[in-house]
Amino acid sequence: MIKTFSSRAGRISSTNKKFLNLKSACLINPEVRPKTTCPIVIDIGFGDAQSFTQDILINKEYCFIGIEPYKKGFARAVEFYEQERPENLFLYNGDAREFFELIGYKASFIRIHFPDPWPKKKHIKRRLISPNFLQILEQKITNTGKIEIITDSKIYQEHIKTVLNEQKLFKKIDSFEISYEVSTFHKKALEKGHEIKRYVLTKV
Ligand SMILES: C[S@@+](CC[C@H](N)C(=O)[O-])C[C@H]1O[C@@H](n2cnc3c(N)ncnc32)[C@H](O)[C@@H]1O
């Protein structure tokens, strides 16, 4: 499997280590559906967890599964869980594609906010959004499910446009129910004055 994330080190502190090693109740076994009657939202790549954790508190009527391979961000999300004990949070430390291979249920919503852009042409295969990934998502969301993708990368916007034009599984719509706070990458995009594009997709 080609890696879609960079090996972002970020010094792992002793506190991070403690939460990475903890057998926290929020850690999800992908083979077991979370016990919830709320719609399931999968957040792919929540990064440093700062805005993601706010989203969880604001959107209590949704059950979030956060997926992130980046250890420091993941440790922060576990730390947040241990402090707040939100009932609507589950976490998976790894690659979303690996997670989707293991789950036998469907999500109502999938969010991908500011995916790693991999701007160089030679790195195009590392971009998470691809025709193949859309096929996987199509199988893992409900019939009325929605996907939200946000990016400020001009190159990624062009890439998404091409990928969407070449597929027949999803159509673009406007509304996505779940609110989000400004994330670290969102803030950087605003500071740089980048145009931020949002794509909401539902099954055709
Ligand atoms: C540019 S950051 C954006 C983080 C956050 N969503 C935000 O808005 O600040 C992209 C994140 O996606 C994660 N990522 C990349 N590929 C992934 C994959 N295959 N599965 C899950 N997360 C992935 C990276 O580790 C990284 O933290």
C-alpha cells in the first residue's frame, strides 16, 4: 500500500507516550461496530486533534470515529478522551484504507479535511483521493451517506476535479450537516489567503 501520509515525527513527549500506550476505552476494534444509535461520522486524518476534539463536543448527536496514523496527534486525541470521556468518540491509529478493509458496517458521513496535498507530480500516487479510494468509500457509506472533502491546495483542487469527472459513483451536493471548527491546516490556509474549496458528495 503506497503511503499517503508523510512520516511526520514531531517529538513524542512522555505524556504522548503515556496516552499512546494506554488501553483507552476509545480505541476501536474495526471489526466491531461501535454501540451507538447516532449516525456514524468517520474523520480521516484529524491531524493534531485540536479542532477535531472541539467538533466532538459540539456535535454530540453524532458518533465520531477518528482515524490518524500521526502518533503525536493520535496521542492528543486519546488524552482528550481520557479527560472529557465523550461517549461519541472512537479512535483508530493507522491508515484509513486499512480500517475500511476491516469494517463490516457503513458510516453515514465521512470527512476528509485538508488531505496531504502531495503537490509534486511524481507523488501523485500518494494522494488519498483517487478513483480507487472513491470506490472504497462508496462501499463504506450508507445509501444516503455524505462525504465532505476540504482543501486549499490548488493542485489538489485540480486533481479532485479530474477524479470526480472520471467517476460515476458520486454527485456533488451542497449541504453537510456536521459543523467544524477551524483546524490548524485550515488556519494556515486562511493566513496564506488561499482559496479553500469544499466538496460534498453523495451517491448517485
Ligand atoms: C494536512 S493534515 C490535515 C489535518 C487536519 N484534518 C486539519 O485539517 O488540520 C492531513 C492528515 O491526514 C493524515 N493522513 C494521510 N493519509 C492518511 C490515511 N491514509 N489515513 C488516515 N489519515 C491519513 C495525515 O497523517 C495528516 O495528519
